[in-house]
Amino acid sequence: MRALLSPQPSKARLQSKWRSLVHISSLHGMVNPAQFREMARINQRKMASHIVGYPRMGPKRELKFALESFWDGKSSAEDLEKVATDLRSSIWKQMSEAGIKYIPSNTFSYYDQVLDTTAMLGAVPERYSWTGGEIGLSTYFSMARGNATVPAMEMTKWFDTNYHFIVPELGPRTKFSYASHKAVSEYKEAKALGIDTVPVLIGPVSYLLLSKPAKGVEKSFSLLSLLGSILPIYKEVVAELKAAGASWIQFDEPTLVKDLDAHELAAFSSAYAELESAVSGLNVLIETYFADIPAESYKTLTSLSGVTAYGFDLIRGAKTLDLIRSSFPSGKYLFAGVVDGRNIWADDLAASLSTLQSLEVVAGKDKLVVSTSCSLMHTAVDLVNETKLDDEIKSWLAFAAQKVVEVNALAKALAGQKDEAYFAANAAALASRKSSPRVTNEEVQKAAAALKGSDHRRATNVSARLDAQQKKLNLPILPTTTIGSFPQTVELRRVRREYKAKKISEEEYVSAIKEEISKVVKIQEELDIDVLVHGEPERNDMVEYFGEQLSGFAFTANGWVQSYGSRCVKPPIIYGDVSRPNPMTVFWSKTAQSMTSRPMKGMLTGPVTILNWSFVRNDQPRFETCYQIALAIKKEVEDLEAAGIQVIQIDEAALREGLPLRKSEHAFYLDWAVHSFRITNCGVQDTTQIHTHMCYSNFNDIIHSIIDMDADVITIENSRSDEKLLSVFREGVKYGAGIGPGVYDIHSPRIPTTEEIADRINKMLAVLDTNILWVNPDCGLKTRKYTEVKPALTNMVSATKLIRTQLASAK
């Protein structure tokens, strides 16, 4: 992809950005503007500070809107590239002006950094008909989103985050070539602005370990056997970066924190031994993040050839400190990730400084670099844009822009230039949060503590419940449904926005939402869908909507975080004990049910998903907060049942996402996560059907925990992952509850044919009983247009009826 250089921002624009950085620090009384300017004076000697990566969407989601305009044909590639260039320039200048020494480049992406690596390696699947040369936007976005004729590549969760990456499809026939010069172009782009950066690449071994065998390739195919095919391209990239003047390069190898076998660890040794001559003359940083690094992996990492520095997550990988203190290679740099890149709480600067000072003894004063625990892309962008958060809560927070300042302040303190006023203000903010009465609710804590001693299971088994539910619901075989949301139109978003701004009355708002629900109900009835949804027109986000109605939550105006592509979410902030003051969904569910005689699903977000998709308080264990949320959702479930809602869906889209990266920690997490789900619905009648939904993760390794959730029906992503889910049933796992593996990918604009969906249903029937199978899309339809949704659902229902007819005639 081209990296076009736009004109440098004007002096006035830079001064405006500078004032915003000064303002946000002075807002909390941390430093005054004069101190800040002194701290971040450009061209003065920078302290040993580093940022792993930075949010790419922009403080006001500028990239999102540019991408969607381009995809809709409303703007040109040049328009998109201009927005991208301006964002990169702003980010680099911000870090430079804040005093960061090691500034990353090539962490920007139009869609996903793993897809960028696939483009760099020219590893384009054959179905996209790429003919070689530099990969352009058309091919790139076809891989990410699919097009009218071919489906997109699989998308799955990036480790245990809510970010999704595009999974490379590789095999023995994959032809690799240097097909995207993005890393070099962006390094040169920053250098033209007078900023020397550290180019970042997904490391070669992690890239292969995150890949999957392409369609038609044996599942047993060794992806690591391709190492020798991709390393020559990495060497080309490195050579070009050296020629362009780079002095550092960062290889992200996050798979080192996972449980790796001897063969996988050996691949790291051989890969970096092969790269050693290519990187000669460069300082090489290997960056790890998201968890503790196992002892054997640490030993492998710290003995790699040609490596100058090692980066560690010391927030989620606190045990790594013991490994570092017991053995750290002499003469190497230690990039210490002490500032949390995945949460929004202000750093405990005194505690971080103490940790850093202890590490100075190990690594040496001139070899210790202060860093973030991981890329800041997992946190919100800039507190300066939050004008509605109250001052007390705001003083407890640090978004990406503020974390950059924290990193530099720690680096300066470590170098003997501690800003006492800044540290004192930080300590005062931490003390304020700890003592604030709004954080603690004794009644909630007692209720959560009382949960111990029971596993909160429903009284009868799922088979008996399904029989009772069928007598009441009288559904056909292969019942059809959707996952919850329907398209969120421009008009619908305008209504919500105007109501929030008090430009329309509550009566006008309710009338508009009722009209939208009526439209969605009518569409589903005309399509002949069996179990309906109300379409969620009143909801901005499946987590934020609930958080706004629960105590203990705070909300941002612009705290957006990228989930995938142009899709951004605005996670709520859980700062205190959680409770439900009032019913949250009952009015809308009752309204929708009154419009139809067909079953209408009550739609809720489950406690584990609310937890995992929020910025969670870090002053108590996560499971305690989850139990509090579960009790709040339990009240809502019981109120829905009392209101006559016979089918209630409690989405746990993020249950798999929260699974720890180390197998030794799986059992504890799954125990409290599954227990939290069961708490929500343990009190309902047998005739009330409880659904749950999960999306875009690898579920096969937790299938027994999914069964243990004891839901009556589970709908689950299946089509985009090439029906990977079905393999677990082929291997003999017995599933007695209702299950709806998705029959088409909703994250692509492509409309599946009736024949294609019928083929998927038949594949499901080969491993699942007819009486438990449901038919539904992969996920909610919020991001799609009605021009895509109606024909896709029409084909889904037609395919289902076709299979029903075939089953009936076969009897």
C-alpha cells in the first residue's frame, strides 16, 4: 500500500495539539504548563522511554469515518491516505513532544497489523486472484471484508483482548513475496518529519503460530515448516530499513507468553539465528506482552542470537519480575512494561518507580527503558476529549495520551529528574479513589459474598426443560432466529443522539423507537423467522447500554477502542460496586412481544461479557466484580420472565476471550465465569428458554465448559472460521442442548446463496441431531445494511425450508 506524504501540519495546528497536551496534565493539577513544556522540550535529550504501540483510529475516530466513506464509494483512496498520513504524523509528533525516546512506527493499520504482515509477505489466498506486485487496497480489503464473489478470511480474537485479527491462511503451496513496503514507507515518512522511530514488525515465529492451514491443507500441516520461506522477506525488509537509517527494530513475539513445546521454542532460536547477519548493526528489541512468560520461554528468549533488548509486560506478567531478577543477560536492554496498556487507571507512579529502581540493579542504569505493558491500542485515546466525566473520576484515569506522559515522567524520575509535584498529585488522586464513598456498596458486597456455597444450577436437566419449552413454544424443526441486533441506520442514530442532547422529547423518542421495532418485527414475520428479536434500536452498544443503567459505571464521550477494522467500541468504566437500580429492558421487550404472536427474545448481555468488554476496576479481583454484575442481570432475567417473555438470550460473546493465555490458569477462570452465567438464570421456570451467544473465538478447547453453562440453546459463530466448531462434534463430543452454529458471516457485505447455506446446514446435520439444531447468522446484524440483511435472511429461511422438506420426504 502506498504511504503518501501529506503537507506537514501548520505551526498553529501543532500549537493547538500542544495546548491540549498541556491542558490535560494541568487539569488534574499534576504539572503546570511551564513544567510540562520543560519536561517535553523538543530536541532536548530524551530519557529512556518507549511506547509499544499507539491507537490508530484517532481521537475522534477519524480513520473509522474515512474507511467507511471509502468503502461506500464516497471518497477516493487519496482521501483515505490523507487522513491516515495526518493521523500518523500527529501521533509521532505527540510522542516526540512528550519526550519519548523510542517511538514506534508501522503500528498504524488500515485494518489489522497481522493482515499487514500477510500483505508484506505476499501470502494472499488464491481465491482473491492477486497477480503479484505491490498489494493494493482492493486486494487488502477483500481479504479483510470479502467481496461480492469471495468470502473474507477468518477473524478471531487477538490473544485475550477484544481486538480481532485476520488469520493468515497458509500451506505448502503458498507463494511468498515482498509485496507491501509499508514498514519502510512509514519509517521514511516519520523521518521526513524529523522523527527517528523504531519500526515494528510481527515477529516471524508468532506470525506462523497465529496462522492456520489453508482450506484443503491437512490440519496436521506444520506451519513452522514455512519459516525458511518467510525469513528471506524479513531480511529484505530489514535491509531496506537499515538503508533508510533505522537504528532499532522491534519484533513483536507475543506467542512467547503462551504454553509452547520444545519444537516451537526451537523455531525462535533458529529464526533469529538466521536473521542475525541481516540485523547486524541494528539494535533488535523482542517485545512480549499480555501475560507472564514461562521459564523455558524466558530462557529461549534471552539466549536468542542478534537480540539487543527484551520487552516484558510487568502488569499482567508480574511473575516475570522473578525471572528477570534471578537471571538477566549482561549488557542487554530491559524494556520494562510498568504502565498498563490495557486499562485506563492512572499509574501508581511511586510503586512503578520502586519496581524500576529494583530493576536498575539487575539490568544496569544505562540499559533500563521505561515502557508500556503492551500497545496502547487497547485503551482509549485522550482524556482531553472527555468533557462530561466528573472531575473526581477523571482524576483517577489515564488514557493513551496520558500514559505517554506517565512513561516519560517515570523515565525522568529514574534519571534523577523526578517531578515532585507530578508524583504528589498522582498520589493524591490514588488516595481519593481508594477512600471515595462512591466506590463501595456494603449491601452489594454482602450479596456477592453470600453466593459462595452454591453452584446455582437449574432444578431440572436440559433435556426435560427442552421438552417443556417445546410444548409451550411449538417450534418447527430447525427453528430460525437471529442473534439480536438489526441494522442501525443513520436515522436511528440521529434519533438517539437528539434524545440524548434533549433536542426531542421522551415521548417523541419512544414513538420513534416503537416504530423501528414494529418495522423489524414486520420484516421478520414476512421472512417467516420463527423466534424474533426486537432489533435493539434503543441500544448504542451491547455493553454500554447496560452499564448506563447499572450503578458503579462511568461513561466516556470519546473513549473509543478499535475492535476490528473500522468497528470501535466505547467500553464503560467500572469504578465501584455494581447493582441494578431499575429494570433495564423490560419495557422494550414487552412492547415488542405485544406486536407479534411469535416468541420474542428478551436480549441481555451476560456478566462475563460486560466485565471483559469494560475497563474494570483494578482494586479487587475480577471475579468479585463479575459476581456483582451477575446478580444485577439475574434480577433483570426474573423481571423479563414475570413480564411474559418466554425466551431470554443472555449473550456471553466474550467468555472465551477472557480465558487466560496459560493453561494452568484456565480452570479457575472458567469456574467463576461459568458460575457467573448460571447465577443469572438459575431461578427461572423450566418453560422459560435461556439462550446464550458466543462469537469469533476458538471454542473447541472449552466446549465442556460451554456445556457446563447449562443454557437451553447456544448460538455460536461458525461460518467465518470455516466451520471449525463442527470438528469438536465430529470428534465425539455429545451436546444435548439446542445449538445454532452460524450459517453465514455477518461481518462481510457478501450475501450468501440459498445453496451455500443449505450446504452448511447439511454439514451441521452430519454431526448434530435434527431436534437440537437451530439456524441463524454468525452474529448480530447491527453493522450491516438492510439491502444486505433482507436478501441474506431470505436465503437463510429458504435454505432451512428446503432442508425441512428434504428431511420430511426422507422419513
